[in-house]
Amino acid sequence: MVHQAKFVIPTQEEICEVLKLHPLVKLREKVSRCFLVGSFAAEHLGVGATHERSDVDVLIEVEAREQSASDLDEHYRKRLAQYFVTHGIRGVADHVHPQWCGRRVDVYFTFDATPEQRPKIELERLAPKARMRP
């Protein structure tokens, strides 16, 4: 079993840097706001729980454009999917995805996160100066 660091909610700055530097994601969008969603958000809000295989789901709000937010999701997923095909990977391969605290990061896009109904936590914009990266 792979040891995972204690989960620390990332800042917007930290998660965007992870996504910008990841060779298969290379985030290029201008991010307005960023949210933790999914099981980690639900757990921190007291309405759900995580488990050892829980991934980190991040909702990224970007400026509206001609393509839909789901098209933007698909654009980023294609790079990962192509890597799986090229390298003959089947099933779960979390190590290929961006990582935070030893967990896979999945990214979703929106143009307006305000009406989003699922549990979400807005990430702080800047990292505290004394904080070390997980």
C-alpha cells in the first residue's frame, strides 16, 4: 500500500501550480476561483466521508468562452486518455494524474461556480508563507 500524506486543503495558487506543471494537463486557463468538491469537500463540511482511495476533485471557474465547460473538461481528459492508450494502460492508474498529498487530482471546469449545488469549499488564493507543500 502506498503511504499517503495527511490531506491538507490546497490553496488556489498551489493546486493551479500542480496543474500547470503536470506534463499531461498543462493548465493554461485563467482561473477566477477554485473549489474543492467531491468526498474531501463533503468530509470537511461534515456531510460525507473519504476513504483510502478517495481522489481530490477540484472545480475550476474560468472566464466564459465559446466552448462549454464540459468541452473544456473533455479537452483536458483527452491528454490523459491518449497517454493511457499510447502506453497500453488499462484500469486505474492514479500515478499518471496530477497529485496532491499522494492522491489523484481530478479537474472539472465551470464558468460560474455560484449555483453549483454539490458540496464545495472555495480554496484560499495564496499559500500562507510558513506552510510547506505536501
